[in-house]
Amino acid sequence: MLSSQPLLHAAVFALAVLQALASDTFIAAVYEHAVILPDAADEPVSPNDALALMNKNMDVLEGAIQEAAQQGAHIIVTPEDGIYGWRFTRETIYPYLEDIPDPAVNWIPCTDPTRFAPAPVQERLSCMARNNSIYVVANIGDKKPCNSSDPGCPSDGRYQYNTDVVFDSEGKLVARYHKYNLFMSETQFNYPKEAEAVTFETPFGKFGIFTCFDILFREPAVVLVSELQVDTVLFPTAWMNVLPFLTAVEFHSAWAMGMGVNLLSANTHNIGLAMTGSGIYAPDGARTYYYNMKTEDGHLLIAELDSHPRLSPASACAVNWSSYASSAKRFSPNDPDFEGLIFHDRFTFTELTKPEGNLTVCQKDLCCHLSYKMAGKREDEAYVLGAFDGLHVVEGQYYLQICTLLKCKGTDLNTCGQPVETAHTKFEMFSLSGTFGTNYVFPEVLYSGVQLAPGEFEVLNDGRLISKTRPTKPVVTVTLFGRWYEKD
């Protein structure tokens, strides 16, 4: 007599597949996790101690996965560093790593845990996916032995990779991605020899995956979207917010809109390091998001998305980002331009001195145009129009073109560009455009209190970012963030 449990699992899985196939939408989930961190250590801990710490984090993640599945989610993304944290050296992270095979081996760790080297973390993640009939995305560490015949082999005889894994709703390993663009502090990991463009097919669309800092570079991010035509990007991250442009929720939402895909962004939560901001983003804006710099708890987000957003009637037509600004005459001369720093980049600014008007500010080949009308000019707040055209060289090197309407921290113009989260000034209208040399431009509107503005602005085919509501909520920044990959 057959056990009822496998039959029940098969029935649940078949029903989930049929439901996904019958619909042009799917339910996505992301979990922002307040990671339980290991104690600082100069020497590696034992494998048992490492596993005990990882199990504490997986206990929390398992609860979120179960809740997401109960609410009908087909897939859940968990954060970068979500299982063991950070603060490691190359040596001290080693007990936390597992050998992760190529998904081509067709392996379900939950039902065949001894097929490869001991892999208790992969086994448990696989069982979470299988037992809840949900795709599970997690970030762990991969180790690969090497020897002296490999000229790139490290002196300790192994490669160590920051790695994303995906298990399908049967618990099978279907994707493995080695992070290609390591952040400057990730000295515990190796760079893969080549960038990986990892995709996999599901009943609810084609998915791609990459990690955190990868989003700012052509490989693999642009390759997945522009060349491999994925529908949805999975994005485990440990994002430290940097206002006014690189706060997680604003930049990730803008990236999804600029690239025309869904983005499932799961951030680590640690307010001491300004890590918060997760979301489920569609090309037309955020479906749901979370930003919390007050408490240290995790948070589950769930939302419905189009399985194939490129085919959606609401999908935006191609935008010529420089069309309007290149054909527009430069507006009348401004008050004297001045320079200021934003995240170490030297911008050219001009102040909005009147309640309404038209302004232009230029730097190198980029000219930014702004038409605006304030709902009321406040004497206690200052706004500027800014332009940056150059190579950013702090935590990595990448070429930017940015046009921004920006609230200064104070009325002293020397504060323009410093982080600010609150504002009181509302706008009756704004229209921002620039003479961009790239087609990769990400539109952002951030309101007071780090609030997004889904549905309250639009991008016209000629490259203008315009307001739709009258008046707006209090504005912190309106930005066109251009990434000129070809010039890196």
C-alpha cells in the first residue's frame, strides 16, 4: 500500500503547476531577514558550531517560507548572507561552506542527501521547498577544490564563492549562481573566472538571478535582461542604503522600471549598518516594498506579478532617453552654477530660486532640463537641479550620467547632496530630462520618509520623467540615473 504523504505531495504539486499554467500571473514573496550573526572569531569554528548557527537562521527562514506558501506564493527569495551573516575572513568562513554541484546533475538533496559530499544546508533548503511546494531562493557559500595545475588556484587549494541557489517546488536544485561583482569587503570569496548568466524556466516565466553589487554592472545584469530576455530577476542582497540615489527601495524599483522586468529584491535587515529595503517590483512600479530603520525584526512581502511582463498591454514602449532634451533649447541662464558632492561624485548644481520656472544645468556632455512649479515655495527648504557625467571610483568603477531634482539637507547650499529623508515641499508639476548617451536610464521619485511613488509619475517616450498627481507628496528627489556601461 502506498503511503498517503507522497500522494498528497504529488497532488499538491500537480495542482500548483496547473494553477500556474492556467494563469498569466504568479504570486511572489521576499523575506527581509534580521540575520543572527556569529560571534567575531580569529580562528575557524567547528563544522558543528557553524551548522548550529546556520540552523538558527534557517529556522527563521523556514517560518517565512511556510507562511508564504500558505498564502499561495509560488516562489520566495531570501537575502544575501541570510544564513550565516558576514564579518568573516577567508579562513573563518570555510566551515560554513558546502560543495554545490552543477544543477545539471538533477539532484533533490531532500530525498538523496548522501549523493554528494555532506550538504546539510542544501538538504534542509531542498526540504523546505519540497515540503511547502514552493521555489526557494537562498544565498550560501560554495567551495571548490583546485590544485597547482590551475594557475589561478589559491594557496589554500580551494575556490570560495558567494553563491545563490534555487530549489524548485519538488526540492530539486535548478540554479546555482556565483557572484561575479564582489563588493570591496568580500575578501573571503573568489571571483569566478567568467561571469555566469544563469536562467531557468518555470511554469510562470523565465527567471534570471544575480546578487547585490551585480546590479550595477553589465555582466550579468544587462546580459540577462537585454540578451537572454528573462521575465523576472531574483535578487538576494545585503544593501547598505546611500541616499539620495542608492537607497535600496528607490534604486531597485527604478532598475526594474528602466529594464522592463520584474525584480524580487530580498535585503538583509540590520539597522546599525543601514541595511533595509526589500520589494517586489514590476516595470510599472513597486507592487509592495518595505523600509524600516526603527526596529530589528524581519518582514515578509507577498504580491502578484505578471508572468511575462514584456507581453503585458501595460508594458511601456521603448524610451529614447535623450530625445526631448537633445531637441530642446537651453533654458534662460541660471543663477551661477556651483559644485557639490553626492556619494563622492562631484555634481554641478543650480538652485531653484523661484516657485516655478525652467532650468538647465550641464556637466561635460550631459545637460539636464527641468520644468517645475512648487505648490508653495518654503523659505526653510532649498532645492537644486544637478548633473553628473563621469566615472564613479569609490567602491567600484562604473560610468554614470545623472540628472536630479534634489532637496538639500538645509538652506545652506553646501549641504546639497548630503543624505536627507524628510521634506515638506510639494510640487504642482515637474518634468525632468537629459541628453543621455546611454539607453540604460533608471527613473526614480522618492518622497519624504523614504516613500516610493508608484503610479504617481510616468516616463514619456521622449525621455521626460513627469509628475501625474497634483500636487505631489513632499519630494526628496526626482532622478534619472543613467548607467553608461559601454564606457566602463
